[in-house]
Amino acid sequence: MSDSFFGDLSPFQVIVSCIALLTGAHALYTLLAKPRLKIFLADWIGFVSPPHEVTNKFHLGCNLVNPTAKVGALHRLEAEVFDPQGCSQIFQWNLFFEYEHGGNVVQKRTDPYPLAVSPRSNLLQFVEFKAAEGVKIDSWPEGRYEFRLLGWANRPNRKSSPNVKAIFHIEIDQILSMRLEEVESDQNQLIRVPIIEWTPTKQ
């Protein structure tokens, strides 16, 4: 009997066996891995400015990516917005929408519901966020803002910790600040602001 760990196998057979072992281990790990979601953002945010009121809604394109072999479900999505002074307000997803007429018209599609993302696939969803109940937005001072996007994937209970996160920043200048605080119009205005920096964070 050979004293070698691989017995009488040839070097080629040893290599094939190792590859098969690693492949099987990776397949088992993938099968047993918990579903997780990552979120990637569009390159702009759309503020919804109502007539003669301070803006308390914004639109965001969210691409949900599921790299695992199991279905992932996003049960809730919120945004914590920090103004230049470091004060924060919570915005909650309010509705899902779609674009019509060449992307210039926004149409509500449905109220928010848990989003299922198939294994190893992605889902693009346009989301409107609105200031949470009891939150009053008095102004949008000029300066740099940080948006912390928080999601609950496969966690129906909001009391559990969010496990989907992304951070992005925008700049609001004096003119934009005035537009967000009051619009002389008889209908909502969509004001697009570029995202200058964003960072996805791991679950």
C-alpha cells in the first residue's frame, strides 16, 4: 500500500480530484448561503416639488442585485437624510412609479410591497420616498447632503437591523435650495439633482 495521501493516483488524476473537490465545496457553499441583496443607484435623485410647499418627496432608481442561489426579498426601504449641519430626517418608501412619454412623465404604478429578486439576477425599481409620518421638512439649506439608504432583506420585522445599505451625497446650491422650498407652479415639479458620490455597503 502506498504511503502517499493520494495513493497510486497520477499527478493528472490528483489535479482532477482537487478541482472536483473544490467545485463541490463551492457548490455546497452557494446552495447553503443565505440570500442577500445589494443595491445600486441611478446617477441622479429627483426631488418632487409641490406648489407653494417645501419639498418632502424624492425619486430614486434602485437596482437590486441578488448574487446568491436563493430568492431574496426586500421588505422595506428607508432613507436617512443628513443636512449640512448633521441633522437627520427619515424618509420611507411611499410608492413605485414608472416613466412615460420618453421619461418626462412619472406615473404611479403601485403602493410599495416586498420585492422578490430571483437567484443570481437583478430587479430595477423606481421608488418614491416621502418624509416619514410626523416628520416636517421646513427647508433645504444649501450645502452637502448625505443619504443613507437602509433596506430590510428577508427580514419582515422593522425592529430587526437593516441589512442592505448604500450611502450617497448631493450638493444643494442657493438656487436649488430656493426651488425646493417653494415653487411658483400649479402642479408638481420634478427637479433632478446629480449624485456626486455613492458607496454600496455589504450586508
